[in-house]
Amino acid sequence: MSARSPTCERLCSGIMATSVEDLCSPLLWRGVVAEFLGTMFLVLIGCGSCLSHDSADWANYTPTIVQISFTFGLAVATIVLCIGHVSGGHVNPAVTISLLAARKISLIRGIAFVVAQCGGALCGSGILMGITPNELKGTLGLTTLNPTVTVEQGFGVEFLITFLLVLTVFACCDAKRTDLMGSSPLAIGFAVTLCHLFAIKYTGASMNPARTFGPAVLSGLWKHHWLYWCGPIFGGITAAVVYETTFASNASLKKIKNFFLTSKYNSPSAYAEVKTNESIDCKEKLHLRHLEEATV
């Protein structure tokens, strides 16, 4: 059995240490509750906007693509504004896993958030089922693949729309950017709206595995369900890597190397060390200047 490389050992030990620290923090559990409630309301309100019926009591009510798109977009913007300061307002396993891949959150936080999101989605679907008359429930707003769209095409659509969503999230959360204006939650909500306007007719525009998971459990419909996990997760991870290594305000070749090889890629101590070294260099330069002046 071959031994692990020193780099691999440092990387794993750094991740595990951060996870243990996070597990003992009450902030983690506040975030778990926030993600549960946020995803619950997203699924309840968003999927609720998808229900339709052709009975006279509901006046042959059928929601439009624009209505569904703006409902999901506004719901995401509102929820992110409410819980963003607590958990980051992920409400989406694809977003959480993308942030985990970029090492912006710990492993234990990523796992806890995904579990909370799936639980919240299931709870939201349950509430929607409970408050909706039996003849109107349908599939509880479950996303399904258009019969004329192949599985490969559906995967591509979910990959691309989640790529754009996660790219927007990372752009809004780039702390080193000085050009960001306006509301980040609203920008993320607009990204969700835009992707829905495009993709509803293809796949239902999930871009959120939890949003599809909740209705799938209660409706018992699992056809092509894997697509709504793999497409968004791979699209999100790709967007995270692309932004962090190419589009981030501090992107550089050194950052690309650190992204893949350094365990403390996003650690505040790493930045503190750089600042300390810079301050030492400044002191040395100042000392040399004083020596030169004294010699003259």
C-alpha cells in the first residue's frame, strides 16, 4: 500500500480540522435551521405556483412560464435576503456542494446543509400537499423531462443553467471586488428567473436537487431523477472552479496552484501570513533606507 503524499495529508488534515471546529460551533446549527426553513419556503411557494387545474372552481387556471419563473426568482431573492447573514442562503445542494468544492465551507457544514435542504424540501412539499385539495395536487410541481428532449439534452440544460446560477453566486460573493453595486440577493434571484424562462420547457428548470427531491418523494415519481442531481451538481462545481481560477478579482497562476494543492486555500490565517511577510519586508526596506542616510 502506497503512502499518501505530504500535500494530500496536509489537505485532508486541514479539511478535517475545520470540520471538527465547525461541528462544535453554534453558528453551524443556526445555519442548518436557516437552510431547512429557507428551502421549505422555496419549495412550498415555488412548487405551489406550478399547480394547475381545469375545473370550473379554479376557472381553468393554468400558470404561465413567466409567472413560475418570477415566483421562483423572487422567492430565492427574498429567502437569501432573510437568511443570508446566517447560513449564506444556499437553499440548494448544488450551491452548497459548489462552495464545498471551492473550500469556502467545511465538509461537515456542507453535509449538514445538504441534509437540511432535502429535509426542508420534503417538509415544504408535505405542507403543499396538506393545504391543496386532492384534485389539484397533481405531482406537486415536480420537474419532469419534456418527452421530446433526450436524457443527454436534459443533462446539458440542467448543467448549463446551474453553471450560470452558481457563477452569479460566486460573483456576488467575491469579497475582493470593488465594482459590485445593488442587491446581491436580487441579482441571484434574477439569475434564477432567467434560467427558468429559458429551461422550463426543457426540463422544468430545476437547477436545485432539493427542489425536485421533495415532490418526487411524495408523488412517488423517480423517472430521470438522477438527472436533477448530477446535472446541477456538475454544473455548479464547474462554475465554482472556473470563477475561482479565472474570473475572481484575485485570480492568478499562484491561486490556481493553491486552489488544488493548499489545505488553507480560504483560511484567514493564510492571508494574515501574507500581510505579516509584507510588513516585515516594509520594515527591512525602511531599516536599509535609514542605514543609507546615516552612511551619507
